[in-house]
Amino acid sequence: MTKIYYFSATGNTLWSAKRMAEIIGGDCEIVSIGIEAQKETVIIEADAVVLLFPSYAYGLPVIVRRFIKGAVFKTPYLAAFVTFGTSPGGSLAAARRILKKKNINAVYYGKIPSVENFLALFGPPKEKITQKRLAMHRESTFTAVRCVLERQVNRVFTIRPFSAFVSVLFSLAVKIFYKKYRLSDNCNGCGLCEKVCPVSAIVMREGRPVFSDKCELCQGCLHWCPLKAISFGRMNSNCPRYHHPEITIADIERV
């Protein structure tokens, strides 16, 4: 049994999880960290465990960090992969620091470059760059699953002070930044944003989405909104959105 735990908003990480599961085959299970982290106790028993998560501000998303800290891993082998657009920063270093405290040492740490999706800071990528990053994403995912099948083990340097500093600031800021989301008159109350939010940070009230401080700033709501009714910061409704071209709304919706 192999269990793959993923956190994904625009589908980059979920795409890697699905491809890995297809290649590994057999008794392989894909589990959403966003859903699993809401449980009081998480005990993971498997022959191998794979963690897939994006890099947020050079570090781990808050919910991913909480999940790794709280989960009980009963497995002889674990692999952790970070998907990233601009830079993975110290995301893997942060994961290793937590796992090391749990005395989990048979671990492989890997990087999977993907399409940058934090439009509020980096803006929409050009089509040529998007296609190049998608190709890198595909190739790196196949390399990653080979490392899992071969039960490879490595280490990453855990001392990343700048990344840790930026990550801490971001973790504090997300509790405020959710207030920067804006809703235009285009909103028709479809409720899709509530369904795709991986941490249940959005609820519909009187046909309008209401954002809460559970927000991870993943911006899945913004990218998946069919009417581009949700904006953030200085973004406007004309700004192109992004989600992985092979991931559908049905794939990403919380169940």
C-alpha cells in the first residue's frame, strides 16, 4: 500500500499525485491534506508514504506544516516533494526539520518545478513559459515517482534562515491577507469557490462567498471562478487565471 497525501489549489500538485498513483498502480491511495488535516487524529499506516505540497513564500503552507507535525507516520519509507513556480526556497528543509524530530530518517526529498500561479505578485506567465514549465513538471514528476519506486533516500540542508524568516512572515500575514479578496458584480453565487477551497475557508451567505481567516492564500477560488469575479490585491478582473490544463473542477472539488 502506498498513500499519497497532497495539497493543491490550481491542480499542479494534484496532477503529480494522480500521475504518481497511475504509475505506482496496485493498492495506491490519494488523499487530500486539506481534508485530512481537519481530523483530530491522523494515523498513517502504509508501505510507503508520499507527501506532495507547493512552496508558499519559500516555506510550507500552514496547513501542510500542521499536518506533518500532527500526523503519526507508521511507514518504513517516506518521500516529500515540493512543487514550485519561482523557487522552492526552504520548503524541503522545513519538512525535514519536522520529520527529523519525529525520528523519520528513511526519506527522499525532491523538487518538481511547475507553473507559477501566485498572480498577485508575479503576474500571469507568458504562454511560452507556461508550456516550458508544464514540460518540466511532467518530466520531474516521472523522475520523482521513479525515486519512490526505487525507495531512494537523500537529505537536504536544514539551515535556511532567510527562507524560514520569510515563511514565518507569510504564515502571520495570511491571517490578514484574506481581507484583500474582492468580489465584483459578476458573481452569480454559483458557490464553486466554496467547493474548490482546499481548507474550507469560504462559506456562501446569501448567495455571496465570505472569506475567513482559515485562508491559506492558495488563491484556488480566484483561479477557478468561471466569471473572474474574485480578485486579490491589485489584480483586476481582466487578469488571466491559471489552473493545470489536465485538471478539472471535478478533480479539485472537495468531497
